[in-house]
Amino acid sequence: MTNGESDFYKRVGRNMKLLREGNKMTQKELAKIIELSKNHISDLENGRKTISCAVLYDYANAFDVPADSILGRGEQKILPELGALISGKLDEGQQRMLKRLLNTYLDRTS
């Protein structure tokens, strides 16, 4: 795996982990739902394994999100609690701006 690919899979893994944790689910619970081992989930979330299209599809379906949000394309789905918090307090433009800022911050800290 090249450095660029490694960085990509680490970002994807971080998105997977944020999504799982945001839904208050353990790796073990998710593994049972998508029929993978807990170790496989851990390896994916830490960027140690590449993700297949089939696993990406199952993961996205488990959380009812588009696969693009896991891949980091477009506006990512942020933690549900934060989304619920800002939706009633900020207008649509402010919400988009905050999501972009958070995603930029997360990209720089991973």
C-alpha cells in the first residue's frame, strides 16, 4: 500500500469509527450485524486493511448512510447527537459551514 493509499484508508477508517461510535455501537455488535469479526472491524477502522465494495455496502446499509459519507466524499454525516443539536439552533447555511469546518478539522487531525 502506498502512502497515499494508506492515508485514504486511515481517513475511511476514521469515518467508519465515528459513524459506529456516533450510533453507540460496539465493534462486536457491528461485526455481528455485517457478519465480520471484531478484529476485522478494528483493522478497517484503523486503516490496517483495505475495504471491499461489499463491506462498504454492508457498513453503509447498517447505518443507513450513503457509502460516499464513509469514503469522505461530499458532506459527511457527522455524529447524530451533534447533528440533532445544531439542526434546531442554526439555519441551513450555518449548519453546512459548521459541518465543513468540523470535517476539515477531522481531516487535519487524523
